[in-house]
Amino acid sequence: MSALRVVPSWRHGQERLYVCRTDGRNIAWYDRETARVNLLSDERREDVLEVLGPFLTGPVTVGPPPVPTPAELARLTLHPDDDLAPNRPGEALLIALDRDPGPSRRLRTDPRRRALTAEQTVGEALDRLDGAGWHTLHSIPLPGGARIHHLAIGPAGLFAVHTLYARKQRIRVADPHLTVGRREPEPLLRRVRDGAGRASYALTAEVHPVLALAGPADVSVTGPLREVRILQDTNLGELTRRGGVLKPADVEALHAMARDRNTWAQV
């Protein structure tokens, strides 16, 4: 058994049949109107076609999602309030601290400031990839108050990067749990994968989850990681090593879509 299920949905006035895994993430969808099966990854092509079999009404085209056309991009002429490209690393935290800086004297540092330091460190490292044909968006707001800390788009693909402050701390990873120093473990990798899954849904493209650690003293991983890559702020350049996935026109088209705040309104 493929353990896949088909979930109908309406998006932009059109019916889609999403093919989902047991954890709820979609790996493909079928557009009846265009008679096309869009695959986020080719690894389970045969399983996807098998589970969609009862719903297919004739010949279909099978392949990766089409990149937005110039006509579609023309509709993305944005009002400045809807353009996420100007966001600074940690934009949401900067706004929150400006509105409520907290008491001037505290025995312990406001955790928001540590999180801001991490997002700024990682964000600046990602911004340095721009000269290599990359675009990075920061602090993308999602419904329900969640955020994608950084979205990197380049020749090697799309990466939803979740940032964690870990200065001089020992990090232990046992998927999905992560432990910082002597704190209690938390299932952080689930949140990292969830962010990438929501980005994939919004952009109709495969988005890879990445956890970026800012300044850890040591990182130990017990057992294999499921999909998530764990990098430090000092080696984020490794994202560029797998080239040839997206053409320059694809990168620009996906960046144009991702920078529109309305793209993220229904994920």
C-alpha cells in the first residue's frame, strides 16, 4: 500500500485533488481543468498516479508544477504594504520590541532579543548569497501568528530556514526532538518541516526545510534526519552547492510570487 490519500480542495476558484502523505503534507495535486498532475517530487510518481487513478477522467500531463507565466507575474504588481521583500531579518521581532521593549532592567535577557540576534545573524549570511543568483525573504507572516524566518530561493531550489539561537550551547538532536543545553527537549523539527510544508503549498513548489543554528558550541545528531538539513550560520553557503535545479527565470518567478503577502494568506 502507498499510504497516500486524496483530499479535494478549492483554490483560486478551481478544484484541486491533493495527494497527501500520512503526516498531512501534500506531494502532488491534480487539476481537472488543465488535466495535469503536478508532482513536487518525482520519487513517488507511480504511487501518486495509482491513488489518483479513480479520479482521472482521461489523458493527463504529469510533471513538476509550471512556473508562473509573465502574464501571471504581471498581476503581482504590489502595493508597498503587500511587498515582503523589504523585510529585514527579524522584522517581526523588531516591530514587537519597538512596541513593547519590556522593562529596562532585568536579571535575564529578554528571549526575544536572543531570537532577534539569531535571525539577524542567519539572515545576513543568507543575504550574502544574492550575488550568486539567490533571493532571500525574511519574516514571512503566516495565518495563526506563525512565521517563516527566512525563505531562500536560488539555483539549488527553495529552502524554508528556521533559526535558533544557540550561542555556546550544546545541541542534541533526536528527530523530531532538539535539546539546547540542559533544557527540556522539544519537537522543534516538526515545526521546521511544517513551515516548509506551508511554503510548498503557497508556492506550489518543493520547499526544503532547514534548521539554522546561530553560534552553537557543539552539535550531535542521534539517528537519521527526515528531510530536514541542520546547518550553522557559518556554513549556510552549503545551500548553493546543489545547482541546476532552478533556472534564473524560475528563481525570479518564484521570488515574485513569494514576496506578495497575499500568497501566504490561505496556508
